Amino acid sequence: MPDDPAPKLRQPLAGLAAKIIFFVFTATLLTASVVGWIAVSSTRAFLWKSFESRYPHSLAYAEERVGDRLEEVGTQLAGHAAPTLRGASGHDAVEAALRGLLDEETDLDALAFAGPDGRLLARAGAQAPWPAVLPDPVRGGAEPHVWTLAADGDARLVLVVPLHGETRGFLLATPRRRMLQGILAQTRSQDEDELLLVARQGSIVASTEPELAETRLPPEALRGVGSAGAREWSDEAGLRWVGGTREARTLDAVLVVREPFSTAFAPVFAVVTRVFAINLLIVVVFGLIAYRVTAAIVRPIEALSAGARRISQGQLDVEIRESRSNDEIGLLTRTFNDMTRRLRKNQVEIQAVTTQLVTQNQDLQRANEVLAQLSITDGLTKLHNHRFFQDHLTREIKRVNRTGEPLAILLADIDDFKRLNDRLGHAAGDELLVRIAAVMNRSIRESDLLARYGGEEFAIVAGGTDLPGAVTLAEKVREAVAESSFILDDSLRPTRITVSVGVAQYKGDRKAFFHSADRALYRAKAEGKNCVRAYDGAA
């Protein structure tokens, strides 16, 4: 009787082996895809959130810096123009006077003079598209203001300075683009950002890039000006940009911050490439491993299956009886047991690492809290610094605008500080600042905010205080400093120090509020120092 034929061997890709391979391949591909999608989405969301927090701050800071510089130029022109033009009669004399003013103001490239009726009478400097007659809105207001002049695709900022007294009319000045470009370059938060000052119809007035490919922005870039956050748009050349906009009312223009889409989202592209390569490698490696392992399995292994099920349920105390044979099953059994031991060991290590990470995260959180406090504190006097003062003043102004309560500000400056600093040295000067800060801090109320505004100047925000109350508080501070004595050098001789204080009350305009206190401080300095002066509205 012939022997029974040998049993046929199972094909590696048939039955259970094929199912395992297909399952491992599909699970690996799906998991890698989900992890990659989460990584890319998280990176993009993080970048977008960063844009939305960075752009508004950069634009607000740029508007403030440009506005402050133009206000400074306008104040200088208002002071110099009247005496210069007072004696000029006739077109040639006025133009000569304008050229003289232009030589003094290096940040301007053109000047023009218009009469009280707005008609242009004379000009000097670079060519500018001056209109024959100023529009009615431009002639409004008694203080210097900014007007954006756009004509023939060219846009320029024009500083309009009303002149009163004997020489009545309007002095028009165009700041140099290079000056505006320098201010914008100093205010951008990152080197990749482009800051642009744009007329409302889209013409570019100035930018951080001296040579731009375009002279105006597409309508999509300025649509919804002033809306919070970041957005995307494409220019006429098809380039994609990411940025934000801000309507700069004080500049009669629009501020735009932008950066190329490819630059802004370069981390996302890098993550996509890296994730794709890793996913492909994972799929290939695990597919090959699954194929090699399952191809060698020709029959079910109940013990290993049962042990695997227990491990999948989180039971790591699995120990399978090992076979004495050295075949594949014996090796697989021993490997399985080694795996469970390593899993138990890894679980212990992971728990230890998790505990360590929690501790480190708590330490990092405490360090961040310390850094946050240091960012709003003056390192020398330990008072609040200029940044916190500005933020606090903004909150107080919003509050009093809602409640109608009075609000006052005091600006105090140490008299003759520079001379004292030069005589005794910077170390003594620093010690004096610290001790005067302590005296002033003891003199104010708990509800008041004392901050070091800069150098030897201090600022006090007094909420719920009208002008008489603020004057009383200022006198208290001034007397406390004047009655104190300070030993600043090795001679042990007490030194008397005085301060001058300017006081102003908020009347609805933030800039005028601070400017009034500054003018009051200037008067106190001019009228003998060691005194308090309140702003009464006089010039």
C-alpha cells in the first residue's frame, strides 16, 4: 500500500497569515496617517495662533512709533514756521523761507504753504503732487495732523500744520520715505515680516523693503481692514501672503504686516515632508516584519494568542511555559516572554519618567510666572516699568470711559539729577533712584500706581481723583522727597533732593492727557523746580 502523500504546506499569504499581514499593514498605515495629520494640523494651528497674536501688536506699535515721530516733527515745524514766515512777503520770499525750513528739517523732502482759504501759494523741495486747493477736511482742526495724498499711482504722507497769529495758513510737509522706512523696520517683530504703510485706495506709501515689486496692494489685501487676527491673500503676480491690517486713523492710512505664505508656513512644509518619509518607512518596515513573521506561522498558537489577548487587556504579568525545543515555536515563546518582561520594565520606567515630567512641568510653570513678573518690573527700583504703566493706563482709561469717574496722572522728575549723577557717579545715582522710589511709594495711596517711566522720571496714575485731589497728592509726594535726606557718598553728608511734578486730568483724549501732564511738568521745571504745576489748558 503506498504511503499517504505528504500534507500540503500552507501558502504564506493564505489564510491567517494573509489576514495578519493585511491587518498590520492597514493599522500601521492608518495610525501613521492620523498621527501625521494631527502633527501637520497642530503645527499649522500653532503657527496661525502665533500670527494672530503677533500681527496686531506689531501694527499697533508701528502706528504709535510713526505717529509719535510725525507729532514731534509737527511740533517743531509749528514752533519754527511762524517766526520764519512772519517777515516773508511775496512768492519768492515765502519759497526762500520754506527752503530754509527744509534745510533745518532733515527728515522732510518737500514743504508747501497754503493760505487760510487752502490755496497753494509756494512750495520747496522734492516734487510732490500738491493740489491747487486743499480739500475741506484737510483744513479742519487747529492741531497738526496727517493727510495721505495720492495721485497718479503715487501716495505720500503729508503733515498738515495749521499756522495762527500774524502768519495764518497751512504748512504742508512730506516726510522722507527713508525716515518712515527706518521707523517701520525698527518696529517689526521678526525679520521675515514686511511692514507697509498704505493709502486707503491701495497705493504703498512706505515699507520696510526699499525695493518692492509692486506699487500698490490688491483689493483683497485691504478688504475688511481692521478685522482682528490674520488672513491670507494673493497679489496680482499670484504670490500668496499671510498677514494682517490695521486702520491707522491718526495717519489717514492703513498699516499692513505680511510675510510670504511659503516662509510663514515653512515649518508645516517641513513637518509634512518628514511625516511622509517616516510614515512610508513605518509602513514598509512593519509590512516586511509582518510578512516575515506570519509567513513562518503555519498553524495557530493558542498559548501565544491567549497571552497576547491578556496583554492587550493590560495584563503584563503573562508568562508562557517555554518549550525546550530550539525550533521557531520555542524561539517565539522565549521571545514572547522576554517581551512581556521588557514591557513590565518599560511600564515602570514610563511611570518614573511621567512623574519626572510632571515635576519638571511644575518647575517650568513657576519659572514662567517669575519671568512674567520680571517683564513688568523695573530691575533697579522694583517699581512697575514703562510697559506695565502703558497697559495699566489703557485699562484705567477704558474703565473711566464706562463709569465717568475722574482720572489723573502725575509726572515727577528729579531736579538736577544729571548734575548729581555726574558729580557722585552712576552708582550713587542708581542708589538715589531706588531710595526716592521708596519715598514716593510710601507717599501714595494703595489704589494709585507708581511706575518708573524712564531715566529719572516717575509716573503716578491716580484713579477716582480729580484735578484738585491730584494736586494735593502731588504736593504730598513732593514734600516727602524734599523732607528726606540721602547719604550718597563716603563723606556721610546728607543730601537734599527735590522733584518737580506735573499734573493733568483725563478729558477723553489719551494723547492730550499725557501731553498735558508733560507740559505741566515742563512748567514746573521752568518756574524754579521743586514745585507742582497742574495743566490749566493754557498754551
